[in-house]
Amino acid sequence: MMSRPGNRTTWRAWVAGWLCLLLWAGNAGAQEDAPVTAPLNFGVLVTESISERAVFDWWQVRLSAGDTLTVSMTGSDGLAPLIGLLNENNDLIGRSDEGDPNSEVTLTYTAEESGAFRIVATRAGNADGTTTGNYTLLATRQTPQVEAIDPYREVLFTCEDGNEYINLLTLEIEEDAEQTEVVRVSVYGLEGAEPILRNTLVFDFDQQFDQFCARGNQLGPGGGDGDILALPGTERITFDGGIPKTNFQPPEAFEIQVNVGTAALDGGRYVVVIDGFVAAPGGDRDLLEVGLGPRVRDTSLAVYAIGDKNTRLDTFVERIDEGVTVLEACDDAGQRDCEQLASMADFYWYASETDKAVTGGRFDGGLLLEPGTPEKQRLLFGGFDGRTDGGYTVVIIGEVPAATD
């Protein structure tokens, strides 16, 4: 917000005043009663005077784009105060109202771009004014608050290929000493979506993260050529490669991020398949934290746990808070309390690299995570009532929203 001169006559008066000041500044160096031209520190009250020989003072400040400058000037000993603001080109971009003798005036201005600015302390009427006296001047700057972004919750990031990607989903697998199998992660884009993976090794003793991107067209643990996927109610799709994959072996904590290129933010779905989890005997539970990226927080997620073949595991999924209080739970997706979630009875996934097939059933557990939740969701996977154990695969189905601009 800024105040501007109200008519052309006032504009001419201000411009004439600047010209007079420029001429004065060039010839008054030897004068005792000369205008002040000096830097002004924010939050520091200064005291100066306006006389017939020096009707302006220039106070220099620097602003960044988005900063809001507030200047207060209080006249005394008969001075009627007035404030102007000049940009780097000496254009008048703001001014206060004209004050009465011994009053206070204020100017507020929000910078549209970064640069050097000059606060002009003068008197009502400028060069044509008649009042003189002392004044105090105080300038403050308010900088826009930038929300701190958790490294897990980045909006955008640049991968090694130099392209910018949008954070769709963050998954953090907690440390688990009982997890002995290699865990493999595959991400499939449907309906035009082309996601990638970013991997982060999480070290509790160091805030430095070892991060790298995984794309299906690079060397690594398989490219998905020959993989097959069928969601409930859809036909099987055979992929010819281009599937981002990664693998790791706990007990170390590990984080992965599912991302999509900014140019590809035009609708579709993605499917994350994480196989190799094991619910050990004795009621073992595995904790997975799931967080949507800030720009896609209004999408929903369907999360399932599918027991492996020849296992006795009856999968069970719970959502808990930090105090391990159960907020919701699901034994059989599509049934009873979980009827809002599609059953995985028709799900099929085949990984050509490991020759592993996973077939869904009507007793697989799952949860539908509602949209609009900015915080990570804490999910526990295991067997129902802790009475069964065995290997299982986590399947997450998410949305890539269509761009709106």
C-alpha cells in the first residue's frame, strides 16, 4: 500500500522539489545548513531539522521485494512534516499526507522489487512551504515470513538431470531390526503420469542427507521391462521399461519421495508397490509414515497391505498418532468398517526382475487417507490381533492432479 500525489499540480510540485534539491545538493557542500544525505538504519530514531536553506533531507534505505516499509515523521518547533519516497531513478513512488505543525505523519510502502530507496523528510508545501523546525524520523521494515520447509516436505526440487520436480508423496520407513529381507520399491505412472523416485538415507546423528534420483531410463536395480500391473476393476498392463525402482535393506531408516515433473502435472494416477516387508512372529508391527506434498495435499491416498503367497498373514492396517493411539483401523478392505475402500481382490502385480507375483484378496487390509491433511500420517502394518505373521507387500494408489494454471 502506498499514498500517491492526488493531482497533477501536486506531482509537478514534487518534481520541482526534487530538481531544486538536486541543484542544492550539488552546491551546498560547503554550507553548514545543508540537506542530510545519509543511510538510515531500521528501528533507529533520528533527529534533524528543516530550515529555509535546507528544506529536504534524504535518508537512504534498501528493500527487498515484498518488504513493507513504514516511516513515521514527527515535527516540532513549528514544523509541519511531510514524507516522500523515491526509487533508484528518483521517481516519486509514495508520499504521506501533509501534517499540521508539530504533528506526526506516516508513509507505508510495500516494495514490488528489490533496490535502493530514498526517504525524503520535508515540510508541508515542499519548497513552497513556510514552516521550519526539528523532526524525528523512524523507519521500520517488515519482511514477509517464509515458512520453514521440512526437507521431507519440499514443494519443488531439482534432480541431477537439471529438471524441476513436484513432491507428490513422501514415505519414511522406520528403523526395524526384525526386517531381514530386502525391501524393493517400484512406482508406476498411469494415464500419462511419469513419476520418479528420490531416495534419502536418514541418519539420526547428522542432518546431512544422502539423496539421489531414480528414473526408469537409467542404470540401476531393474527398469520394469516386463512388469505387469492390474488395479481393481482394470485390465492388466504390461510395461516395457521406464519404471523407477530402488531397493534397500533395513534396519536403517530410509525415506523415498515420489515426484513428478512440473510439465507432467496434468492428471493421472501413480501406484507405489513396496515388497519385501515381513511381520515377524509375536505381534510385530511395521511403521510407515506417509505425507502428501504441499501442492497435492488435497488428493486422497489408498494404502493396502497384501499378504504374500503361501503366508499365513492376515494383514491389518492401523493409523495412529504420535502417542500410538489408534485413530482408525482396517482388517478387510471393502468390508464392514472399510467399505469406503475398494477391495483388492482383483489386484495383480508381477516384477520381472525378481519373478515375483502378488495377488490381492478380499481379506487384505487397507485404509483410505482423506485429502487435505498436511501432516504425515503414521501407519502400522501387521497381522490381525498379532496372531499371524509372514511377508507382505504395501500398495499405495495416489492421484496426480490436473494443473489449474
